[in-house]
Amino acid sequence: MLGIAPTGSFVQAVHFAKNRHTKTMSENRWASGRFPSNYRQDVNESIAFSGLDLDMFARGKAADLLDLLRVESSIPAMQATCLDIGCGIGVSHPLIVDDVGSLVGVDVSVDAIEIAREANAKVEYRVQHEDSLPFDSERFDFCSTVCVMHHVPPDQWPAFVAEAWRVTKPGGLFAVYEHNPVNPMTRWAVWRCPFDHDAVLLRAGKVCKLLQKQGFEMVTRRYLFFMPSDRPWARRFDRLLRWLPLGAQYVVCARRPVGGGSAGVENPA
């Protein structure tokens, strides 16, 4: 999901912290509860102080994702089978689907998938009912997850990465986009967003360690959204600063090696 942040109360946060490590899929609030009915409005209000909106972030990440595919993938983007893990309502999918071979979105929220299907007829959508993704192993050339892991309980991060490994083809890529907790404006935005009260932000280094422990080989780590605009000059400026760990968000991209076994969590069957 492309979540930005929640206002949730301190009491809610403490309650969640005490219980987050015992949650099952059936207790996952995104699977068992209603998807935020004012999702777009909530996100836009949480970042209004920056002068930005949800669509600008969607455009920026869609452009970056396609750039990763074109530069780092071993096959042409137009032939790549792509999976968006935790796709939410598919905000960025219209910006991606015509430039890849196929695009599939999966989410635990039935509500979100219904909205995404209505909006994006060219994309295949699936609901995830179990802890494992509803796909055969080694199906996709490129997997991504966009601002999702901060909603996953930390003790489940290794299993989340293991599932991405399982469905990624040997030689394929896995890209993790996340909020950058080093950026104070990002932390403020997350605090303001009504549905991010249980968010646990990950630094890019933590994501790298999780991926490497699973067996992925690092491809790139870069930071995004330094400028409050997605005009061409702003994107050029952002590209110059990709190395600086102060962007509002970041992407960590890794490759599943050909012929390599998992170095970390045992992969689900």
C-alpha cells in the first residue's frame, strides 16, 4: 500500500506494541477490517504541509520502478512478469501496466482489491487469504512492495521477504520501497496519517540485511523525493542526490541469484 502515515492515539500504539507479535493472518487488520474509505484523502491530508499529494509520489515511484526494470533486469521490461505485493487500490498501476509484459497485484484487503479491479481492467488482482502468496514458486521476473513492510509486524519481516523470494524467478528482481525514518518530515507525515498508527518504519540498511539473509544479492539502494515536485528539473535534481540518505523515501533492489539457495528463512512450499 502507498500509505504515508496515521494520527493514531498513544493508547492505540501501546496496545498494538503489546500484541503485534502474536497476530495471525485472520487477525491482520488490513485483512479483517475495512480498507480506509477515505484512503486518498487521509494520505493527502497527512502530507498537505509539504505541498505534495499521493499522485505525485505514485508517479515518482512508478518512474523509478520502470527505470529499475529497464536498467537492472536481464529481460526487456515489455516481457517482464511483474507482481506488486500489498498493492492496495493500485494507485500506480495505470502508470506501469502498459510498459511491462504483465502486471499482477495482490493484497490481503478484499475491499482494496475490489477497488483496484474496478479502476484497472488491464491488471490481474488476487486476494491473499493465507500467510503465503497465492502464486506458484518462481513465477515473476520482477516483484515489488511499495510502502507495505512498515505495516508488517517486525517478527514477520523475514517470512515476508521469504515469500517474495519464493515467487521471484532465479535471476529476477525484488524491489522494496519504503518511508525513510531518517527524514523528519517523513516521520511527521506518518504520525499524522490516521491508518498508520501501528507503523514501524525500517531504515534502508535493515531492509538490505533482511534481503541478504534470505539470499538475495544487492543491486542498488537509493533515496527518493528530495524535491517537492515531479517536474523534469526536480527529477534530475533527485537523481543527483540518490546516494544521500535523507530523501523522503528509498528503494532497495536485490536479485535472486540463478542457482542459489536461500541463506535465511526456509521458503514456504
